[in-house]
Amino acid sequence: MGRIENGENHPPRLYSHNAAVNPPPPRRARIVLVTPGGGVLGALAAVKVATPWWQDIAPVVEAVHAAHGAQITVLRLLEVGVPDASGIEITYLAETTDPVAVGPWDGVLDDHPLRLAYARPGGPAADLAWAERVLTAHGFVRAGPAVQIRTWNLSSLWRIPVEGETLWLKAVPPFFAHEGAVLEALAGGPVPTLLGHEPGRVLMREVAGDDLYEAATPLLPPMVELLVALQRTWAGKTEALFALGLPDWRGPRLTERIGDVLTRNADVLSRDDRATLRRFVDDLPRRFADIAACGLPDTFVHGDFHPGNLRGGAGALTVLDWGDCGVGCPLLDQPAFLGRIRADAVEVCRQRWHDAWRAAAPGSDPDQAAILLAPVAAARQAATYQGFLDNIEPSEHPYHRDDPGERLGVAAALVRAET
């Protein structure tokens, strides 16, 4: 399936979940080893890792096996070192059943109530056992061992070879647990084929085609039209979407969340940004009323729609990563997409987007809705990142710590640009 981020098909990134960032420095992985029962074995000397992205685990497993001869399963991030001229040292906790020579480790493994099941000893094995039951029920026969691809606070991802094809196991935290229900509701559409799911776990067939992060310009407008077509089918069906477990990104609830993230991150903002955003939050009820007057129906919002979250080619496109989705104005998806494509394709895609919604909702004004929603979309991302921080254990905070403030800064700049 190619490159992977929090879901099926992303290149791994450092801190950012939605926003594009520069690659981090080269990575060395130090491994603290435990048994599947949680007993501490010791630490392995750090090894150089082929990729720099902290949550990209397959090359960590490969490097440890090459250097120490042990097969490990990485559980979670323990510590982030200070970057130096040679890169940065990342310490992971991993489990193994292999005999391996380890050095001493004088740290302490505490517990935390927000620790995810797949970050605990024995957790990945439980996920794989569930996947085995599902694939067996579908008549698949394993063709090799499962390969750990990714683990961090937003997902655990495994590639499972079976006879004739490849399956993907994805485990996610509770705030993404609706992904399986969404895929089931969208079955038959341009989404991954679901083999089984339960809250927090999905097993899917591999999606054929290419990664589309660097999609050629002709592929971009069809991506937009594909999303609009999917959203049209759910327009106005908000109660059904909430029944799937999607969060509410409509005016009242989103106003509350944006106000909260601003209050909690005010100290990291400039005085100008704080003042701008306080006026913005105070004015959100009027802004949302103006957005509603533009005539676009509430539907699902993908939440992380950009070319890299599609796979395929000119003949067929598949939309990936449905854990981020919520309910609100569909044009909340637009800024992330337009911000991740070539500058010379932006206006073409924007116009195609608005034309598609004018056709879907005659009399609507997507042009004005998009203008009003631009700072709202950035502020929603800030609130989403704050939600991650509130629901993950502190050792995983380095992935997202700076994101709420950064996205609030973007929102403030967009508000100022309006005037």
C-alpha cells in the first residue's frame, strides 16, 4: 500500500497530523525491551533508522533485527532526545520473546489511564488475533507473518499478507473509533473494502493504485468531485451521521470548542493574535448564521481531505482515512486540500468545487461560504489537535504539542486578511 501515516496510505510526518511540515532530522532509535507480560529486560544500544519520522515503525523493527538479531514489536514512544548535528535519538518501548543481549536501563515504566491498548504489552498480539479471526471467517489463508508498519497515538497499522493479496489491520484510539462504522455506511463507494470492524479496529483489503501526494493536476478536480458526490448522498442526514459516532462541527458546538482552545493556548499566541481571535470567537454566532444563509447543507466532513488521502489513478480513486470525519458544512474540507496542491491548480479546483455545490444545492453561494469558513477551518484544526492532546498520554504529546497554537496563528492571519 505504499507510504503510511495515521491510516492506510500516508508518508509519515513528525508532529503534524493534517498540516504539511518539513521532514524532521535523522533518527536514531533506542529500544527499551519488555516481555509480553511487561517485565523489563533492559535497553538496546541505539541504531540508525532509514527514515526520520517517529511513528514510522517498520524501519525501526528492521534496524533492530539487523543490529541485534531480535524481532521486536514497538509499543509506544518513551522519550525524545535533543537534536544534535547527527540527528535525534528517540527512545521506544518494545516487546520481544527473543533472547537478546541487553544493557541496563534505570528508568521506570509507569501506567497512565489514557494509554491505548495497542501501546501496552500484549496489545498488538490481541489486535492481530482479532484480525486472524476475521480473515479466517472470510476464507483467507495467511501467506506470511504480519508486518508492523506504524504505531503512535493516532493509529497502529499492520500489513498482513494472505494468499493472493494483502490485508491491512488498523487500530485507533477511541476518538477515531467510528472509522469502521463510516466505512461500513459508505460500502460500495470509493472507500477501502472493509472485511470486519469493531470499535477501534478495522481490517481492510489493500487499495490498488498509486500514492497521490504528488498527483498530477488533471487528477485534482476529479478528487474534488468525488468528495462532493459522497457528501451529497449524506446531505441533511445529520442524525444518521451522529449515530455512526461522528463529532459535531456545526456552529454552536464548534464555537464552544474554538473558544476553549483559544483560552487554553492564549499564552503561546502574540498579543495581536489573541486580540484578533477573541473578536473572532465573539463574532462566531453571526459568522455561522451567515454561513448557513449561503445554503449549503450539513453533511459529513472528511476532516483530512488532501491528495495524499486518495489512492488509485485516472480510472479509479479511493478516499482513505475516515477516522477524522465529523458533521458540518462540507466546505470545511476545502482549505486543507487547496493548501496541499500546486499553486497553479488552486483556482481550477476551487471553481470546480463551487460549481459542484451550486449544482448540488441550487441557489447556494459556495463562494461566500468558503470565504467565511477559511478561518473557521483553521481554528477547527486547532481544536482537533487540542483534542488529541487531551486524550493521549503525556509521553506522546511531542507529536502534537505545537499544533494548536500554530493553527490558531493561521486562523488569526486569515481573519486579519478579511479586513
